[in-house]
Amino acid sequence: MTTKERYKRVLAYFEENNAPAETELNYSNPYELIVAVALSAQCTDKRVNIVTPALFKRFPDVDTMAASSVDEVFEYIKSISYPNNKAKHLVGMAQMLKEKFNGEVPGTIDELVQLPGVGRKTANVIASVVYDQPTMAVDTHVYRVSRRIGLAPVAATTPLAVEKELIKYIPEAIVPKAHHWLILHGRYVCVARSPKCADCGLKPLCLYFQGKVDVA
């Protein structure tokens, strides 16, 4: 099977069985999403969704977050992983949004990665979810699933390398959906330990299931 054919069949499976797909983070505007995504680094969406209602009630917009103190923000997010750093990043991010971007969340990767606490993965999520751009955020789930199925070669050992492979073969129009399909598949089926292969409809296409690759 060629790589192009594998992509075609995998995407067709997701389209039939997993559509529609969207982020599981709760948010109501771009500001809330970028805060939630920043908090979700090395933390579960479920935990983030527990924390953000009170956080957004106290800091409903860029202005209130920019005017806050790191110590105060910390109190709202202390149950999140790495709360000290994330509190600093959230305040710094809001201040930069206010000072450099007129209080608006920018729409390009180059602008987004200038913000404190916003790496390429977060920037790709914002560009994709908010601005519907064909960007592919590669988190641990996308990285694992792509290499196991065979969408990216095992030799693609960095998130950026996997991102480039996925963007090369996935049609632009469905990149935002495909991003969520891969995340959700990795979160609920192709889990890191003891993947649920018996429940997976991609078995006939999966190199990991066929024993051709060994990817944790």
C-alpha cells in the first residue's frame, strides 16, 4: 500500500466514523481558547475544563488578565501542571496581546509564537480552530498515532517532522478536522499503553497492529 493510499483510507474511515470532531476544551472566544490551550500543556483537557470557569469569571478578557498578578493567577490554576510557569506565561501573554496586538489574538503562526507560553503546537491549534487555517498541531497523541498507523515514518522523530508529513498528504480543507480525529483516536483508542486494537477499525491499515513498527 502506498502512503497516499493509506492516507486516503484512514481519512475516509475517520470521516465515516468520527465526524464531526472538535476540541474538547471549553471556551467561548479566542482569548479563552488560547488560555485553555496554554494550560493544557502536559495536562488533561478534563482538568483544564474544571479550572477555567472560575478563572474566566475572574479574568474574562485580556485587560483583566494583563492587569492581574502572577500570584493571583496562580491561585486559580494551582491544580494544573506547572502552575508557576503557566501563571507567569498567562499574565505575560495577556500583556503582550494588549501592547502589541490591540488586545486581539493574532492569526498567524509567526505572531502567535511570540507570545509567552505559546509554542508551535499551541499556535497551530489557535490558527486551526479559531482561524480555520490548514495547520496541524502535533501533540503526544498525534505524534504516536501517526507513527503507529504509518502516516509518518518511524524515522520522523520530532513533532515538526510528523507535522510536515501530515501536511504533505492531508488535503488542506480537512486538516483542521484531521487534527482532532488523530487526537481523539490517540486519547481514547490508540492509547500509549495497551492500545485498544480490538476496538479499532483501522487494524487493516495499521503498521503497529501488523507488527511492522514498534512505537510506544
